[in-house]
Amino acid sequence: METKNLTKNPLNIIVIVASLGYFVDIYDLILFGIVRVPSLRGIGIAQDQLLVKGIFLLNMQMVGMLIGGIIWGIMGDKRGRLPVLFFTIALYSLANLANGFVQNIEQYAFLRFLAGLGLAGELGIGITLVSEVMSKEMRGYGTTIVSGIGIIGAVFGFFIADFFNWRVAYWIGGGLGLLLLFLRVSVYESGMFEKTKTIHSNISRGDFFSIFTNKKRFLKYLYCILIGVPSWFVVGILVIQAPEFGKVLGIQGEIIGGKAVMWQYIGLSVGSFLTGFLSQWLHSRKKSLFIALIFLIIFTIWYFSAFGSSVFIFYLIICLLGVAQGYWAVFITSASEQFGTNLRATVTTTVPNFVRGATIPISMSILFLKDKFNLWTAGAVVGTVCIGLAVISVLLIEETFNKDLDYMEE
């Protein structure tokens, strides 16, 4: 049985569905951060409990994403890319709709866990499917479009939250996800995966623990995670905590957290396209990742040395950090290309969720060093470690541009 002909069209139906799925995915992830305060007030949470309850809900979502990343990755390799892709879209869409009806913190926490569970699978499974149905020369364009269009969902979320009540904003997100499911009739399963069920039916699929039983395989997996960690250092520390850093740096005016996130995601969308196209132009994932990290270093240094700058300049720096951070698409594509068909969905789904989960040790390190020194020093030290490990990992990881993905991990 031969693999179904691979498409060279970067705007095929699978790329479109994966892009729109990621659009709704990012919309929901960012929407919670935007409506956190009004939604908690809306269910009767006292002012002095907003931070504590907000962190609790975020942690519930993160736990869901970490668990979901493993479950959907394994299921994507065992059962197929398509069933998992659409089940996860349905799950987070229904959870989104239900979030608009919550009346207490217990309901909210349960639904944020379910939303996180669903959100964990969409991107990794989508990228895996796109990688396997497109030709090796063109798949970088496909995954770039998925990421670039998907990230615009964050900007859309800001405008929706500005115009509508928080409950309506959740309902809109859920409705968009359910509408997306109607496109499934035009989407087909990966030919590479179908091949594993017939010709390679004797080879284990989705064996998550096999990643850790082989040194070479484990190191590849670790490098993939470390390459992505700086992106969430930027999101979780430099952008979300931008108001606090703005005070430390003496920025001439008030930095608003929501605006900081919006400008960062605008830059991130632009950067996704730029870095993705750069990897195609250079015929190299490694070179484009390395160049992006160099610019990330430059803009991070500018961020930490922006003492006394205007609000405009500080937002500009945050936007440029987003552009450099746009290597997210190439990073996930590279992770997908590192492993065989029987482990590809498992890796591509768990890696970004472990990267997101890295915000927990990163934030804990920031708090620890802040108490010992100060916020500026804490951020500079943790940022140096995160970016330094990513640069080393890029140098050590395998080049995968034009790599034939039709093979198995033994």
C-alpha cells in the first residue's frame, strides 16, 4: 500500500481547517486572561480573592493541557489524526459554550480543566496532519499558515471582549468551534498513518514511554522542548508581567497588561509568517530557528535596558519580542519532523504542552530570585538560562528540512 499522493498546495482544506482550529484555540486561551476579572466578579468573587481564584483557574486549565497533551498525542498515533483533531475541537468548543453559563468557582474550575484538556490536542494534531499530507518541499508553508492565521485569534479575542459581555464572548468562541466541525466532511486522514495500520501493523504506535527508553530519542525530545521554552518565558514573564516590569524600569506612563499581550500577539503572528518563510527560503529549520533566537536575545536585552522609555517604545519592544518569538511554527514543525509516523502525533502534541507547562518552574524561579534579589535580576537570570539552553539545543538538533517523514521509530 502506497502513501496517498502528497499535496503541494499550501491552502488545501486540511491547512484551512487546522488554521481555523488553532484560531479558535488561541482565542479561547487568550480570552480567559482577558475576561478573568469581570467573569470572576460576575460570579460573586470578592476583590481580594480575584488573584488567588484567577491563578487557581489558570492552574486547572494548565493541568488539563498537560494531561490532554499526553492523551491526545497517544490517541492520535493509535486511532488516527482526524478523529482526535475533531474530538478536541468539539471538546473545547462545548467547554467554551458552558463557560458562559458558570455560576460559581467550582463550575468554572471544572470547565477550565475540560477546556484545557481539549485545547491541548488541536495544535499538535493539526501540525502532524498537515506535515503528513503535504510534500516535503512545501510542508513548511502549510504549518506556517496554520500558526500565523491561528495566532490572529488572540487579537480577535481582544476585540470581542471589548464589544461584548464576558459570557457572550465565551459563547462566540464555542459557536465558532462548532461551526468549524462542519468542514470535517472535506478532510481526509493522513496516508502515512493509514500505512502504519496495514503494512506496519506489528509496530507499536503512540508508545509515549518509548521516548525515554532510548537515549538518542530522549535527547531529541528534550531538545525540542528546550527550543520552545523561551517563547513562554516571553509570554508568561516579560509580557503578562509587563506592568510590573514597567514600574521597575521607570517607564514613562502606565503599561496595561491587556495591551501588552495584544501587541505581543500581533508581533507573534507576523513573526510566524516571517520565520516560516525564512526556513523555506534558507532550506533549513535550524538556521531559521537560530536567527530567530538571535533576534530574541537582542530584543530581550533591549527590554531589560529600556529604563525611562516611553510607553510607545515599551509596547514596540514587546511587539518585536513577539516577532522574534514567532519561531513557534518552525519549532513545532521541526519537532514533528524529528520522529517517525508511529510517534509523531505523540511528540508533536506533548512537546508544546510541556513547553507551556514550563511556565510553572519559570514563574517559581522568578519568585524565588525576586525575593533574594529583585524582579529585574530575576527576569534577566531566568531569561538567560532559558534562551541559552534553547540556542544549545538548536545547535545539537537534527536538520529536518526536506526530510522524508514516511518511516517508523523502531
